[in-house]
Amino acid sequence: MKVFYHGSNIHQAVLDIIMVSAGTMVVYEDNDIGKVGSSIDSLAKAGRAVGINMSYIVQATNDGLATGGDERERIVSAVLNDYRVFLLKSRFLRVDVEGAFASFGYFSDVVDYALHFNERFKPQLVYSSYTPHTVEAWIFMRTLEEAGVRIIRLITSPLPWVSLPVAGLAEERIQPLCSASSEHSPKKVDRYLEVLRGSYETALPYYEKVMDAFSWTGLKAMVLSLAPKNILKSFEKRLVFREYMKAAKPFDTESPFATYFLHYQPEMNTLPEAGLYCDQFQAIVKLASALPQGVTLIVKEHPSTFTKRCDRRWRPKGFYERIARIPNVLICAPGVNAFHHIDRAKFVASIAGVCLTEALARGITAVTFFSPRFNLFPSSLVVDASRASISELREALRSVCARQTRLSEMAVAECFLHVAQNGYDGSDDESFIPRSIFQAATNSQRANRIAIQDVIDGTLS
């Protein structure tokens, strides 16, 4: 049995593929099914669709879900000792009035629900259209993985129109696959790199551009901002911004420095994909400990943190002050052109941000804390800081900072082409670089549809 989890990527085109494919089924969450409810109902009646959100789990527990087996205790321990489980719950539940112990009991029920699913359907493989990041989906998939089921998922690549397949969820098991896409275009790669080598205003991703206040989207946002809940969020954002400005300090760009670009949070790139480094303080401390003498680490906040919704849970009181206290680390003031930082930096670091792609395009070494996204790049171009010890990272950064020349454009382009050849291209000729959240979602859905067919055919297994 091959099981498919689409999350918010679920749509009729992928369900049509699954409905006519023997030995397949779908797991889903009610919030995602939208217009495909009738198709899900048809699959459920045929025993080929199972819900994994809270209502189904609670009902199964109340009905006396049978559990047991010699492996249960080991699996419960392996899954629930993962701190990301509790962080994922806080992502969607801001106030937890029941407390951590009640949560732990419910999480145990989710594990039992997944084990019961495994005993009933005996899946050999679960495909996820992206890294699951609801608490139920994460626990469900991790439980199946601990029970021996192979997990394959798509992740975002350094190219915004290409998704990469990887195997596994547990950090130590992440292994990129090499499943060549049926279509790839060197011209797309060349055009994208040309954009990134141009002006900052031209290369700015759609999600960082200031919204036109007189567009329908801008007017809608303006009206929504008057809601009491959003007024409180605006107040919260102002408090965080004041703390940021208090911690920010001027710095001399003529002195040797490297830049760490903070991620906007919450997002899948940091939770759950970044593991320990979802607390970006951990990444900054590691970099600061490994910096060559005379090089300062400049920390730059993500612009969306203050142009969009700022979440206090991910920028808690003292967040910036804690970073500013790290020796040889400075927080820079807002408004500085990102390419100004990139072009003058010894290296650019982030978990997996687009700033790393921009740095490589502009000839600057990238330092990543999420290995799979840049696994197809050699260490001469991308330093994997997540798996390196402090001493190993110190040696790598010493070599990077001693370099006097920029990276070879040809070597960089070859690696990006390698990404395109080993991933799923979800774009069309007009929108290979997404210009809106709709185009980004459409690209993701196209890539997902191709990957699903590969899973069913056995090309991706």
C-alpha cells in the first residue's frame, strides 16, 4: 500500500490520479479538503481515505482504539521525546489552557492512532507533498517512520520553481534522492541567476515587496487591520520592533564581516525542518564560535517580520538582546539593502533562506543549517554548518574568509542546473519565478502531481 498526504496541496487533479491507481490511499486533514470533499468521501467509503486531525483521533480513542505490541513503548518514546512536537502545537495554539501533560496524553493517542493505521493498512511507503508541520501530521508520519515505513517528501529547492525529493523525517535519516525530473530548462536557471545578479529591487521576491494600498488585496488588508485582534497584533509588532531597534548597532562595512539572515517565523523552513536551529540563536552562537579572528558576524532581520505579521512567540522578549550579547555579533538596523550586505560579506549564512541562493549567484559562499536543500552543492560553494563540529566549521570558515576571489559563475550555474535536473519542475514558461503566492502554490501543485505519478509508477520509491 502507498499512502499519500497532500496537506494544503490537495486538489482534484491529484485525487483523480490516486482514484484510478490500485494499492493507494490518502490521509488528510479536514481543514485542507475544501472543494474536494466529495472525492474524499468516495475514497473513504472505499476504505482508501483516513482523516488524521483531532476529531478523528479523539473519536477513535473514545471508541477504545486497540494498541499494543512490543515496539509501542520504544516508538512512543522516540516520537514524543522530539521537542518539535510541542513547538508545533504552540504554532497553531497560542494559549494552551490544558497544559503540557494533557498535550502529552493526546500526543500518545496520535501515536496509537498511527500504529493502528499501520497494523490495518500495512503501508510500505508514505509520500508527503511537503514536510508535514501540523502536530498531528508530524506525529503520524514520525510514528510510521519509527515503525519501519519509508517516508518520502518534497522540500523547497534553491530554485523557487523546483521541488526536491528527500527520504525520511528524523534528522539523522534525511537522505536526498536522485530522481531526475522529466523536464528542465537551462534557460530558466540562466535567467534566474541573471535576475539575482542585477539590482536588489528587481530581484526582490514577491513576498517581500510592499503591498499596493490601493489594490484589492491592499484594501482588504487595510479593512482587516481594523479588527480588534489585528490591532493587538499591530501593538505586539511595535513592541518587538522597539526591542529590535534598541539592540541594533551601526557597523563599518569596510571591516571584515559575515552576515546571518534571520528567517521569518513561524514557517516550515525553521519548524520542523531546521531541527535545533529553529531557535536561530543556536545557529548564530555556532557561527560566532567558529569565526576567524577579526571577522564580525552581522545579524540582519527578515523584512517580513515587520512588514507583515510579527509573532511574539518567535521573537520573544529578550530575543534580540540575547543575540547582541554574543561576543563579536552585531544586529544591524533595518532598511539596509540586502545585496549591500551580500556583496561585501565574507560569507552569507542562514537556515535555508533565499539569501543563500542570492549569495551564490553573486559569487559569495553560502553557509546553511539545513543540509538537504544544498546537498547538490560542493563544500567549496556551500558550507554545511548543521552537521559540522565547531572545530570543523572554524576550519571551513577560515578557508572561506581567506579567499580573495568570488566564486566561479560557471561552477555555481552548473550546481543550480544539477538541482533542476534532480528535482520536480512545477513551473510554466510564464511563471517559473513566482510573482504571487498563487503562482507559488500553483508551481508546488504541479511539482506534486508529477512526483505522485512517479511514486505510483515506482520511479520514486
